[in-house]
Amino acid sequence: MAEAVAAIAVVASVIACVQFAGKLTAETVNFAKSTSNRLREHRRLRELTLENEHLTTRLRSLQCSGKDHFLEKSVQEKAIQCHEECKRLLEMLESLRANNARQKIVAALKSIRKQPKIEACRKRLKELQAQLSLVLLALVQSDQRQEFSSLRDCIEEQHEQNASELQQATKTVTTQMRELLQRNDNVVAKIIRSLEFPTMYQRRHDLVDAASETFNWPFSESLIADWLQKGTGIFWVRGKAGSGKSTLMKHIVQDRRTYEHLKIWANDKTLLVADHFFWISGASLQRSYQGMLQTLLHSIFRADRSLVPIVCPDRYQNVELDDGGIWSTDELFECLCASVRDSNVRYCFFIDGLDEYQPQEDHLKLVDRLKQITKYTNVKLCVSSRVWTIFENAFGLDHQTIRLEEVTRDDMKKFARSRLSASDIETGQTNLADWSSKFDGLVDDIVDKAEGVFLWTHLVLSSMHDRMLAGIDPDGLRQCLREFPSDLEEYIRDLIWARINTTWLKGRSETAYALKFAMIMVEEDDVQEVLSYWLLLLSRDCDISERDFHKQLRLQCIEDEILSQMCRKTVQILRQACKDILRITQDGHVSDSRVDFSHRSMYDFLSTAEMQTFLDENVPSHFLESDFIIRFRIAQNKLRSRDVSLSPTPAPLRI
């Protein structure tokens, strides 16, 4: 590159010398005629010639290499030729120098004689000038190309370097973002899991579905439909014990028409619906204020996970525990309020069974907190309970309430007609032509006597079903209805008394054993498994009536098929001994079945001092000892174990 630049400088100087020499040559003819001697032009040409000689010498020393080798070589040759021509021209001009008149005459004669040579020199110089100009242009273009090529290479290299750095930076940022998002997902999931508890949605799941064609009125022209579409605050569903409040709440929560109505209220905003069903005989979190808050917050966080770091930033930043940490009720309530502050979201909460909330002395606190939540205009609640004074004072003064037994007569008639028809079909004596004449009057009588209590209707129809299978005709069913106690508690008392006084096996009352055990398990906040009732009622390897029953049972390994047989037999006994009092809920395998009270009213009645005393008198005294449940769990653990290595010689199980 440096050699090319030097060559360009030489060529430029040579061209300047050639131009001046050409001009001077053109005027040489008139040189003799001039009165002045042109000394200045001679000196200038001599200087250019000397400079040309110096540059030419320098150009000869340059090494010709690279893409411009041919051009550089041509420059050297042309420069040497120019140098030679300039020297010859200078010699001729020197011979024409004139200082006096005589010399001028001599110079004029010489110029005439040398005119052809001078003209030939001028032409050669002109040709060399043209050639050197072309070479100079070529060198400049070549130099520019090299500069552009070098610049392009530099830009491409820089571009590649920048691209590589950008790619690496993008990869680093992507990795960091992925790690950050993964951490966020893990933390959020951990916090959501920390709100969960095993029986969170169990109560709603276990409730029976509404009978076919019943409970359609809430979605037509009703107070509930009006509230769903445009109401605010709290709507209270109230009613007697057993009037179907929980069944209605489950139906409303699960029916798509509820969401269609609520979308009208939400307008163009996001709609979020959550629910909680209190259950007095369930686990502690099913009947507590904390359980309600965890359930609602869990539903909100599952619907919008982005709320978690916003609503509980301290927990989000500091969560380290595997379980996400323990929640206090104050923190839960603060997070719930923080969640619903977003005015772009409409929240509707359904809370069933306020009367089943424990402890009962905190009902006022519960009511106060529910009212606090509805201070946010984008939040409304639908609650249900029995008609207790505390709820009457809190919600009864508002027009947003219905008394369930006043609006369900048609539903009860549909329910009764459906059950009687199914029972009639089961007997194989159905004649559809005269069905109405046989049962229509009976249906009206049942509904009249029920006075809006679905549970009472269910119990009566269950009793009639057994009688219809035994061949009792409609007249006999009417007689049964007349004898049936109209008071629900009176019926439950008679039902339990009859069951306890019936001997099923071993000369003892399985009903009393099962009911007392169920009450104990509720107090202990323990899951009631069918296998536990097998140990209680059917085990032949230990006598539950004896205090040391847990020592009698050896470690046993139970095969799946044997386990299924045990559970099926236990379910049969429970359905005979505790029909309509306890309920068996089966999810999947029979061994996963759970035992629970069929209705809140059953638990309430058994919780009375009278019934507690009655049960205590019909079970072994050691059932009442404080360590009974510990001894029972020892026996239960022996029964559950399936690890043969723990028992080299496991005892055979007798079922």
C-alpha cells in the first residue's frame, strides 16, 4: 500500500514536469524573438527536472508486488523515459541561452536548426503525459479498490465479531431469563402448593348432585338470577336444616348458566369465580376460617399466577421451605384483599354452610370479614346457612336473600316422582298408564309433610323404596307416610335407636360401634377409611371389645385381592348398620373409599348430650379412654404394612 502511494506521488510530479516542459517547448520557437532571456523558465524546468530525477531514483528503488505490480512497473518505465526526455530538452534549451545581441542571432539560428528535435521531444513528452495520466488514474482506482476492500474486510470482521458477541450475549440473557422464569415458576408453584390441603374440594365433590330437572329456577326470573347479572354485595341463601342449601350451592357453582349470568355483570372485565364449602364433620381446615381463606386464595392464584409475587412479595422473595411455609389467617386475609384490589377483574365467591364454620363463637368475626371483602365494588359473595340470629342480623335486612323451603316445592315434587318411579320400575310391576293415579296423590302428600326439607323427603322415599321392594302397595305406602315422624330429629332418633338395637354379628351393635368411632375420628381430625371400619367391625384376629386388642394383631401383609374383599365386605356391613346415617364415598379402588356422615343433621343429632350418652352406653368402656385412638392406630399400622422384610413370618389374615 505504501509503495502504491509513493508511486502516485512520483507520477504526479512527473506529469507536472512534463506539462511545464511541453509548454516551454511550444514557446521555444519564439524564444529567439523574445527580448527577455527566459531565465526564470529555465530555472523552473531545471528544478522540475532535478526533482523528477530524485523521484525517479526513489521510484526505481520501490519493490513492485501485489495486485498493482504491472501498474507500478509501468510507472517506473514511464518516469525514466520522462526523466530522459526532460534532460534532453534541458540540454537543448541551455544551448539557446542568449545574453547579448550576437548570441541572440546565434540562438535563433540554432532554434531553427533544432526545431524538428524540439518538436519531436514535445510530442514524446505529450505522449508520456497522456500515458502517465492513465497510469495515475489506474493507480488511484486500484488504491481506492484496495482501500474499499480493506474497509469492507474490516467491516465484515467487525460485523462477525459483533454478531458473535451479540449471539453470546443473547444466549447468556436467554439462559438467565430461562433460569429466572424457572425459578419464578418453581417459587409460585411452591406458594400455591402451600395453600393446598387434601380435603380442599372434597365437600363439594361428595355432595349429591341435584336431581334431574330440579333447581332450574335460579337461572330464570328469580332473585338469584337478577343478583348474578347485576347485583352487588352479599346474597344470602337461607333455609331449614336439610332443605337442600348445599345441593343448590353446588348446582349453582357447577352450572354453566351461572357463568353466563356473571359475564353480564363482569361486562368486558375478567371474571374469576371461587368457592368454599364448610363441613362441620370434616377435617379442621374444612370447617375453619383459615381453610376458607386458603381455598379462595388458592383458586385466585391458580387462575392468575402472576398475582403471587405482587400479592405476597415477602413470601415470594424469601420462600425457602419445601412446603412454602406456614400461613397465618392475618396474612391470608391481607393477601386475599390485595388480590381483589385489581378493578379490571370481577370476583364472585360462593361460600356454603356458614353455620358449619367452627368455632361457632367466632361466627361474628367470620361475618365481619366477609363484609370487609365486599367493600371492594368488584367483589360479591353468595353465602348459605341456616336461619340463625347472627346471620339474620347480618344479611336478613337486605332484600338480596331467599328462604329455600319457600321456592322448592316444585323441585321436591319432581324429586319424589322420580324416586317413586325408579322404585316402581325396580319392582317390575310398573304400568305407565296408571302410574299417575297410583302416585300423584302420594307425591303431594309427601311434599306437604316435608315442609321444604329435602333430607326428610329423601329419608321417607328411602323407607318407601324398601317397602315397595317388599311388595307394599300404594295404600300401604300412604300408611307408612302417616306413621313417619314429621320432625326430622325425631325420625333420626328412631332410626338410630332401631339400628343400635339390632344385632348383626357377635352379639354387639355394629351401628353403635361405627357411629361412636365416626364421632371420635371427627374429633381427632382424621380421615375415615373403610379399612379402619373393617378393623373395628370385622377383624377375626383381634377383639375390638377388649382393651388390648392392638396387641392381639400381628404384623400382616395384605394382598390386593384380599384387601378388596375386606373393603367390599365392610361397605356391605356399614350400609346395613348405618344406612342413611353414614355415607361411603368411593373414588377409584374400593380400598380408597371414605366414610362420612350423610348429612350435617346426622352429626348434629349425634353431638347432643343425649345421643352421646346413648352411644357411650353401647360401646366398650375403653372406647372412651383418651389413649383409645393411639391403640387403634397401632393396630391399624400393623394392618397396613405390606413390607414382608419387616415380618419374616407374617401371620395369615383371616377375613
